[in-house]
Amino acid sequence: MTTISAAAVKALRDRTNLPMMECKAALTATGGDLEKAIDYLRERFKDVAVKKGARETAEGRIGAYVDETQTMGALVEMRCESPPVVKSDAFVQLANDVAKQIALKGADSVEGLLAQPLVGDPGRTVQDRIHDAIGLIRENMRPARFKRLTGGLLGTYVHHDGSVGVMVQVEGGDKADPQLLRDVCMHVTARNPVAARREDIPEDVVAKEKEIARAQVAADPKNANKPPAIQEKILEGKLKTWFAENVLVEQPFVKDDSKTVGELLRANGLKMVTFVRYRVGEVS
């Protein structure tokens, strides 16, 4: 019999927000496999909202930059050691400067980024710029991860505390209203979609959602005597609801739920391409 540790139970509870005993039972039933336990619980409890990623203890903030043409942009997660530093002007400026560096010059790795000549001061490196901030603040800091997008039209938003940052990429026309793109980024910050479009969701993920929805339909006593065709319609309805909750362009827009994000963009001659959402401390 598999021994279920308290840490594993806590990890599952953190992902599902269900009671400890339910989490332990799910892990026991699935041999201690966290992902299988999540599916097990979702089949039993239809309203389980699973958090996409675990968190590690970390301090830092997201830096963002999009150039004037709206065609080059980047997000970077900068780490530091203590909460007060996160809001300091020097650290905020550093995070945004590093994002600008990535947007304009690109980079293949953190190490490669640190060795680059600094934009605007090529006699110094990015590492030199970070050392300046370290000398001022007296605390270690370093970029943890970053993402650069080019092409299309880009917009960004960083939450007021720096904990979450989003960059969206759309296409259509030569320019886009920066406030519109910022609003879409704010929506992504709040709603945390799984993907920008249905076609971006891996087939195995869709297949798993169908399997879970089918199990939920079968488990509902109200469906026991319904014809297979009706049960299939119920299944399709569940999947449609899942897509509406998890696919960005199908989600009701947070500032006006009478329209979806996709409808909002189409009304402005734009089409969603992709998005990047970083949260400080996210490890998956």
C-alpha cells in the first residue's frame, strides 16, 4: 500500500482547495499520483477549480516593455530577497530596464542575457546594471525567466504590486489602441485562461476534459434514463462551458460580460494570436 505523505496531501489541497480527507482519499485511490488525484477529484466534484501551477516561496516582480511600434516586447521575472525591495523604485526600474533589454536584443538564456552589452550604454553589461542595483539596495537580485514576442501588435500590463504581468499579441492593422490591449492583459491577469484559442489546447488535454465530463454525466442520477443522444448533448454542453471558462477569446470580458474577449477584439479589427502570463514564484 502506498504511503501518502502530509506534504503530498497539502500539495493536492493547495491545487484544489478541497478538504484534507478528500485529498488523502484521492491520493490513496491513485497510488499517490498528484495529477491522477486531481482528475479523480474533478470527476467526483464537478465544481473543483484546479490551480494551474504550484508556487515556490519567492520575492520579486514582473518587468514589462513594448517598443513604440508595438512589435517588440518582453516580460521578465526579476527575483530579490525581501518584500520591501519589490516596491522600491530602483528595483521597479531595474525590472523594466531588463525587460527592455530582452525586447530589443533578445536572449537565449539568463546567462547570455547577463553578458550582453547594455542597451543605451554598450560599454557595460546587463550584469553591471544589476550590480548597480545590488550596490544601492544591498540585496541579491537576478532574472529568473523571461519571454520575448515579436511581430503582430503587442500590449502589456503589470499588476500594481508587480506580482503578475501579462503580454498579449494580436494581429490586424498597423496599430492597436494601447488601452484596449492593456484591458485584455488585465482580463488575462484576472481570469488566467489556459490558452488563447481552442486550437492552442493540446489534444490530450481536450481528450482528458471529455473523459472527465463524460464521467460526470454518467455519475449524475438525473441522466440515468436519458437516451444516449441526449447524454451526448449534455456532454457537449459541459465541454462548451469548459472552453468558455478556459479559452481567452471565449471568456466573457471582465469589464463587459455582454461580449467575449474575441468579440471585443473583432469589433476593433483585431484577432488574438497568443499571450504570456507570468506570476512571481510560479514553478509550473
